[in-house]
Amino acid sequence: MASKHLKFLMVLFMLTLISGVIFLYVSDSVKHSSQDKANHFSFRKKKDLTIRGFHYSGYHEGRKALTIKAAKFSIEKKKVGIFKFSPLRAARFRGAEIDFYVNNDPSAAGSQDKKDVTIKGLFSKETLPASLLKGASSAIFEPVKINFCSLDGKPVMEIRAKRATFDPRRRRIVMDGKILATASSNELSTNRLLIYPDKGIIEVNNKFVLKKQGEQINGDKLTTDLFLKKVDGQHNL
């Protein structure tokens, strides 16, 4: 009798133990499944895309037009004044370096019209497809270093600035902040300048200092080519 009672207790204990293990396994599976669904839902609801170590090369008519490298790339709500409006989105590149490839040999730029030294197709859908900017209406680079390069990739001019903004509507690049542009022995410093890649010109409509061929030019209006060689505008030596 005692033996049967002991066997019954042993069977009951084993069933209880097995039931407990099954219960814990099922509970844990349900918990992880709920977390996975929540994470997936959170990911789908997340509006901002962030990529670290960004690298992109754009081509126009089979020729490289630009290369973009950035420590961080994100799509964010565009800020207008102190507000951010969700319908407007901006592609933001932090710690960016951009290489622009001109359409001919920069070494010959001194003997050519400035309109001949241009960056073709920069704002075309081929060079900057909509998929790159993920629906953003503008692209902001901060801080930024821009290199104008020959077709073999050799930099011939460099511009550093706190910020650069691509303005596809007006087909220009706006650079702000403390700006320093250098090309060979020429050096331009200012706080704001405009680059028109299709025209191959740089415009400055505020105070600047241009050191060129041993001379220093000061003024508040300047138009020059992409290599600081040809100069027009209002200035004083």
C-alpha cells in the first residue's frame, strides 16, 4: 500500500514538473513574440532613417559627377524657423566630404571661358535620384569639405564651411559659416557664397578677402570661376 502511494506521488511530481517546464517555455515564447511584434511596429512607425558611414557616387551620361562621403546620414523633418513641419523633410549629412568632377582639364582653365569649366548634370535625376534622398526636398551638409577634382580624381580646389545646402530648385549650392576656399596659391575667405555648378561660377554678395598672386583683394561683391582664377565684381586692392 505504501509502495503504491509512493509511486502515485512520484508520478504526480513528474507530471507537475513537466507541466511547469511547458508553461515556462510557452510563456517565454509568447513574451518574445510580443516584443518582436512591438519592435517591428516601432520600426515601421519610426520616421527618421539614420545611416553611419555613408558613401555614394553619382554619374551623369556615364561619367562620374560627384562622390559623397559622410560620417552620418539621416532623413529628418525640415526645420523652418523654430518649427519642424512633418510634410517637409531634409536629407542631412554630418561630417561630409564631397568631390565634384569638372567636365574638362582644370589645368587649362586659365585659357578658357569660365562657362567651359562646369559640373554637368549635378541636379539631374540620374546623378541624384529620388531614392538617394528618400523623398527629402533638400540636402544639408554640416560641416562640409568640397573638392573640385579633375576627371582622374586629383583635387584642384578645396572649400571648407560650416554648412552647405543643395538648392535644386535654383540649381545652386549655398555655403554658410566660416568659409575658406583654396586653389593653388589663391585663397578666398568669407561667410557666405553661392556655387552655380551649371555655370561654373562662384558668387559672393557680402564681405570677402581674396589673396591672389601676392595681392589681397577686399570687397563685398565677387564673381569668380571654380578655381579662383577669373575675378569680376566690386572690390579694392
